Amino acid sequence: MENKNTANGDCGCDPYLLSLVETQPTSTNKKTGRSTGLLLASITGGAAIALSVVCFPFVSPALRRVVLPYVPASTKQVENVMKALSASKSTGKKLIDLGSGDGRIVLAAGQKGFQSHGVELNSVLVLYSKFAAWKQRINNVTFSRQDLFKVDYTKYNNIVIFGVEEMMPELEALFEKSLKSSSQVIACRFPLPNWKPSNVIGEGIDTVWVYEV
Ligand SMILES: C[S@@+](CC[C@H](N)C(=O)[O-])C[C@H]1O[C@@H](n2cnc3c(N)ncnc32)[C@H](O)[C@@H]1O
């Protein structure tokens, strides 16, 4: 004779009741699952927001009319800028770096006794530069978050720019209007299109052009 219970497993339970027990999560399980899901979603969402906040200052220059990305000067390039400063006939020791990045040129010039200021759009890099100055105990340097096209250049004798080719004509016109006669411009990697340099230091991508105003 056929055993009725074999289809329901060994226990002989009602198949409907058995399926309820096996497939329905308990309310405690449901709550735990929901909280874990919420926690994971919050962590992922929070991490995405934090990442966007940190990355935005690095990406935002790409949204401007002239794109000037963050490319730090090489060690050789910094050395060449320092050589240009040492060879300078200008007695003034006030320097500005336009788009100062992580502050390496400003810090190196500060160590050489120049009262140096860096303007930089990226607030993370401005904060980093200030921290580096504090850590290295270099007191004659300052940094501000500012657009390099809106700076008053007249206060400075040495203007350093590591820009891109497309922005050099606009900068040249700006310098022509606003620079004092005792100042000099030090252009890294890309020269000013029309001015005649008084000195050219280094070669290749580390070349530095010096212009006396
Ligand atoms: C090529 S990097 C040079 C960094 C630094 N001077 C160096 O030599 O290591 C150019 C820097 O200019 C900044 N920048 C771009 N547009 C700017 C603007 N309109 N005003 C100020 N800084 C700007 C970028 O964020 C970037 O850090």
C-alpha cells in the first residue's frame, strides 16, 4: 500500500504548512534584512557624496573657458624657476604663482627668501599647500583660493605661471596692461607668444622663459 506521507518528506506534515515554514522569513529576519540594506545604502551613498566633494575641485577647471588642469611642476622645472629667480636683476622679493597647485613653487621660493603667494582655484590644493607650509615651517608664504585672471599683479615683482598654450595670449595682454616696469614674468613649459625672453633656462617640457617687464 502507498504511504501518503512520502510526498511530504519524512515528517508527515501538511505540505501547505511546511511551505509556509520553509519559505516565509520571520518578521525579525525581515527587519534585520531591511536595516542591513539601509546601512549599506547609506554607506555607499555617503561614500559617493564624499568622493564627489573631493573630486569636484579637480574636475571643475575642465568646465571653464580655458582648461588649465592640475599638472604639478617636475623637480627640474622647480629648479629652473629657482635658477631664474637667483639670476634675476630685480631687487624685489615679492612673488606670485598663478595656479599654484600643491604649492611646490611657492614653498621653494619661500625657502629662498621670497615673500611668496599662491593663487589656486582648487580649494583642496589650497588647503594642502597651507598644511605643507605649516609642516615645513615656511612662514613667508601665503595661499588663497582665487581666479588667476582676477588678481592684482601690481603688488608683485616676480610672476610665475605654469599654464597651457591657449591661455598665454590672454595672459600676455593682461600683463601688458597691469605689470610694473620693475617686474619679471617666469613662464613654465609654454612661453608668452609675442614677448622676447631675456633668459631661457632648461629644455623640453622643463623649459622656463624669463621676461623682464
Ligand atoms: C599646470 S598646474 C601648475 C601647478 C603649480 N604651479 C606647479 O607648478 O606645480 C595649474 C594649476 O592651476 C589651477 N587653475 C586652473 N585654472 C585656474 C584659475 N582660473 N585660477 C587659479 N588657478 C587655476 C589648477 O587647479 C592647477 O592646480
